[in-house]
Amino acid sequence: MRKTCNNCQQNFEITDEDLKFYEKVSPEFNGKKYLIPPPTFCPQCRVMRRMAFRNDRTIYQRKCDKSGENFVSLYPPNSPFTIYKASEWYKDDWEPLSFGQEYNFSKPFFEQFQELMLKVPRLGMTTVNVENSEYCPYSSDAKNCYLDIAAEGNEDCHYNLFVKYSKNILDSTFVYNSNLNYESINCYNIYNCKYGIYLDNCNDCLFCFDLKGCKNCIFSNNLRQKEYYIFNKQYSKKDYEEKLKELNLNSYQNLQKNIEIWKEIMKKAIHKNIYTLNSENCSGNDVKNSKNCHNVFNVVDCEDCKYLYDVLEAKDCMDMNYSLYKPELAYEAISSLNQKYSAFIMNICIYNSQVFYIDSCQHSSNLFGCIGLRHKQYCILNKQYTKEEYEKLVPKIIEAMKSPKSPLTRGLGHPLDKGGLGDCEWGEFFPSSISPFGYNETVAQEYFPLSKTEAIAKNFKWSDDEPEFPKVEKIIPANLLPDLINDIPDDILNWAIRCEISNRPFKIIAPELKFYREQNLPIPHLHPDQRHKNRMALRNPRKLWKKSCMKCNAEIQTTYSPERKEIVYCEKCYLKEVY
């Protein structure tokens, strides 16, 4: 089935397998299936809409609306929402059901849901079991971490994204089971590596790309089980160690020169069309231990899935972002854990089943249009019903949602006059216009950047709030910092540094300074957000193009766009070359 996206007007395909999934995940009441209709937005517009509900980098100091305590929050002090500190949100002295409301059939569902959002207290920062790691959104089991985002099981890790089960990692993205690394991207089981992309089971490697089982390598690529290599050339241990000293990594100026050499090396390396490992019948990129998954990016241990982004252990799911812990039969979800069995349209939800259009709900089942509920069932708009009442009322609401004519359903959130949802709310994700965040605060801005004018024209919110910067003795331009780490005084902990690119001030924290000194690395000149942006620019876009293998001319799908100059091989030719 070919459709035209109601948002961007591009054509997209809905397959017979997609239709079977929509039927499979559709709810059933009293023996009747209430089918989820095929999406009206293309896959890219759908992911953009979901991402507009996740802020993981803009962090504010504010007061808890319940206790009055100051705390770290993803919501600014002037947010129209009621925001609680985690210790208050999880207390039993308030009841989310007290905000419940009757369903009003004269009003569209999304308008009623928005009204409920403005009443029910929201969790100011989403963390689980963290110690001295309050600045780590969407992280769990973290100790002594700072700005370690979407992390799990980490200790002494700072300025990372999606790093898991690791220690002493700084400025890295998508790294697993590793220790003592810096500026690493898409790496598994590495130790003491710096500036590496696609390293697997490697130790002591610098400025490398696509290595497996290697040790002591510098400026090398496409190697397997090698040691003491520089520019892909074998050295003796003695000569290698002498060359290593010549790098002078303690100098910021020397480091920048080496980074440019590294980037040139990657341009000349052989690139696999898509990076998969131990996976069968999969398309996308950065796929590990998965089967029958298509258009998926950064997924591990997934099966029979489609349109997933940053998802672990999913089975029979579609259209999900940042979802972990064995989600199954789930659809259109973001920032959620363990959603199961006919679960769809979810934001920041944990351990639920048979739930529809929910936000910030935990350990519940049979919910419709609920917010902030824990250990509940058979609720609609936070109002408690019996099982019989629930199963009678929900089908009526679904029928009403098929023709809401809501002013909220405009653009990506979703203007009817600009090709929005049309007449149906049922089956569509929440309109971006009811997101609690400004578009520029969310991960959508990272992957689909818009100016303020463009965002507002598309009916997104925009935030002009600036997180309060801590008081410092002085702000020093980055270019005035001493070049060598040995010349950096302890007083730098009391200063702010002005980023060379964004001009935003940033601080150096004590564990960070300790790491740089121990690793003989210079102080960075860029704000952490700019460093993150630079790393993301080194990763390929989450999009597939048709191209020809540059070795055998076979047609391939790849994340390298046709105009790019890298050497891209199909899997067969790539494996012949590197092994």
C-alpha cells in the first residue's frame, strides 16, 4: 500500500506485514477488534513527532511543587506543569486518581488529555537507583556519574549518551561493557581507548576505526587481531612505544592535529554498507544479536521489529524510541520500559500491559488516556472504573476518536490546513503541540534541526528558557587556556570556560579534571553539548539509501548517501577484505 505522508507529503510504503502487525496489536473488547488504522505519517515524521516528547540534555534548577525543595529537573521553573522531585512523586501521600475526569464525548480526546497533563504532577527527573548522579536523565543504577544520559550500570562516567555497564568513560556515545575510555563511539568491550569508532574487544587503541580483537594500535582501520600497528603497519613493541610518545596528547594543539589525521584515515577506510553483528534478515544500522528487524538503528537483541531507534530486547514491536527491558507487542512508544501486549502510544512508561495513550504510568494494566498512575488497572483519564465499565466505555471512546475535528491535530502536531491528521485521532501518537517541552529542548532538534521560526510554523512549541549557570570566579575564553594539561591549575574548577564554537560557558568538574590529568589529556575547549554534537556528526544518519558495492557493483542498502566518497562494500566483499 502506497500512502502520502500527511505532514511532509512524501510517499511511503505500508506492507502487508505492517497491516498484520497493526491488527495484532489492536485491542479487543467483548470479542470485537478495534483496528488501529495504518499511519498517516511517514516513518521519519513519526519518529520526529515522538522525539519532540523527550528532553534529555536541557536541565534546570527549580523548586519541587510539593515540598518546595530545590532540585535538578528537566522542566524549567516557569513550566505550566506541576513538577515533583522523585522522592515526593513516589510517596503515597498523594493520589493521581484524585485528578481523574469523566470522558466528555463533546470534546476531542487530545484536548481532554492535555487538560489532564496540566493537572497531574510530573516526575521532574527520570532516574532509577542512582547515587551521586542526579544530573543523569533516563539513567539507572549509576554511581558518581554526571551528564551520563540514558545510561545503565555505570560508575564514574561523565558526558556520555547510551553508555552501559561501564566505568571511567568520558565523552562517548553508544559504548557497552567498557572501562577507561574517551571519545569513543559504537564500541563494545574496550579498555583504555581514545578516539575510536566501531571498536570491539580492543585495548589501548588511539585514533582507530573498525578494529576487532586488537591491542596497541594507532591511526589504524579494518584490522583484526593485531597488535603494535600504526597506520596499518606492523611495528616492534619498542618502536611503537617511541612513536606513541611522539603524539604528545597532553597538548591541545597536537590533539587537534591528530583528530584531523584520524578523520582522514576514516575517509580512506573500507566501510561496511550497514553495521550488523550476529544478526539475521535485518536492515538499518548498528544492529546486534537481532533477527527479522527492518529499518532499525542502534538495536540489540530484537526480533520481528520495524522502525526502532535505540531499543534493547524488543519483540514484535514497531515505531519505538529509547525503549528497553523486553517490550513486546508495543507500538508508538518513547522512553519506556517493558511495555507488553497491545500497548501503544506511550511516553515515559514502565512495566505496563494492555495500555493505550498513557504518559508516565508504571506497573499498571488496562489504562486508557492516563497520566502518572502506579499499580492501577481499569482507569480512563485517571478515573477508576470496574472491569465491565472500562470494557464498555473504551470502545465508545475509540469510535469517538475516529472523527474528532480537534484544533490540536495540526502539522506534526498537526495543522489540518497544512496536511495534518485529518479527521482521526485513533492510532496517532500525541500531537507535538501538547509536548511538555520546547522543540529546541528535545532530541528531535538533534536529528531534525529547525529554527525557531520553522518550529513555530510547524506548530511545535519553542523554549526561550536558559538553565541558570552556577556562579564562578571568572569566565575564560577557551583559546586562552594553557595548551598543556600539566599547566592547568586547580583553580580551573572555580572558573567557567567559554566554548570556541557556541560561546556557551561550561565548567570542569573535579572527577573530570582528575581523569584528564591521569590520562594526560588536555582540557576541552568546547561545551559538552557541542562535543556531543560533534560526536553525533561522526555517526551516519538514520536513513537508508540504495547504492552499489564499490567492489562487486551489487546493489546494497546503506547509511552512506550516494554523494559521499567513502569506500563502501557489501557485506561479502567487506568480510573478504578485512579477514
